[in-house]
Amino acid sequence: MTAPGCLTEPVPRALEKVLRLAVLEHATTEPRRCFPPVLHVGLPERPSRHFEAGPDDVLDDALRVEVVEAMVRGPLERSFVPLVWLTRPDAEEADCDTAWLRAVRAAGAELGVALGLVVVTRHGWHDPVTGMRRRWQRIRRRS
């Protein structure tokens, strides 16, 4: 049994499109090769909220939960459960994924909604809980 907010096969077609858009948006708008992880709440290619910690910011679990709650509260007040995704460089690995996943799940529990986290890089996305992923060599806009 998969936890609420986690992705399972088959991924609904609409969600598959949204996640592909998140990868495409990240690949085409993030010019830096090296950048800190950025948490996003909303929908790709729409006005959404994002949080990027500064190089001197120290984030513990409680602060991360507060950040997620603050970002998610607006959409929830409009009866919309937003997508939560973390963009990061391809080479980075699970430490930040795990820390943000814990915060997203805790915030969801406090707000009474099942929230999941999808990790997005320039070449694909993955669910850090189930390990489900999609990857592209070169992602391009479809005509």
C-alpha cells in the first residue's frame, strides 16, 4: 500500500502532463548550473509560490514545515490542493529531498490534507517515496 500523496503507476495523463511541464519549465528557465534547491507550490507555467533558502540560511525541520504550510495555505483556502515540487541540480541527491519530504508530509498532516513531493531536475522527475520516475535526454516543447 502506498502512502497518500505518493505517485503510483499508471500516472493519470493530466498529472503526467503537469509533471512534464514542471521539468520543461525548470530546464528552460533556470540558467544556473549550480543553485540551491527551490521549493515550488502551485502549478508549473502558472503563477506559483517558490522558496529558495539563501546560502547562510539554516533550515531545521520545524522551519521547513512552517515554510510549506505558509505556501500551501493560500491554495487550500481556495479549495485547491496544489502540486508541491522541489527543483534541484541533477547531481545532488537525497539529503535535501528527504528533508523537504518530511516537511511536506508534516505540513499536510497539520493542515488535514494529503500532500506529496515530486523532485524535478533538468532531465526528469521522481517521487522520493515510491521511486517512480520519468527521464528525458533532451526535453522540448511539444507543438
